[in-house]
Amino acid sequence: MAYIYILQSEKTKNYYIGSSQNFEKRYKEHLAGRVRSTKALLPLKVVLKQSLPDIDIAKKLELRLKKFKRRDFIEKIVKDGKVKSYI
């Protein structure tokens, strides 16, 4: 099992998109400030977490979402609560 997730900074309202096989462990790393790309965004909240069959699919979705870079697109995904229907 793998996950794609979107975190949002409570301070800046910016989004971070990631994927992991162990979401709970990875999220704790984000919250502890051990992830360079999210350290300045703390505190963070999970706005979307979706399970996927394997990590390869999760990584592909992560890269595709990161290419969009449009806030309105990411906000629509968060609102709908699902990634697959957009990819």
C-alpha cells in the first residue's frame, strides 16, 4: 500500500504534495521539521490522503500533480477529496 498526500501550511496556506509507503512515519518527519522542503511551512495539516495500490503509481501521480503548479487545480482536488479522477 502507498499513499499520495497533500499538506497545507497553516502559516502560509501553501500546499505540499508528496507520496510515501508509510504515511504516518513520513508525516511525523514533516511535523518534526526533518523535511527540508516543508520545514519553513510549519505547522502543517493534512488536507488530502489517498491510498494507492503501489508506490510507483503514487510517485507518478505526485510528479504529475507537481507539474500543474496551479493553486486552483490543487484546491479542486482537495475539495473533491480524490486525485485519480484528474489524472
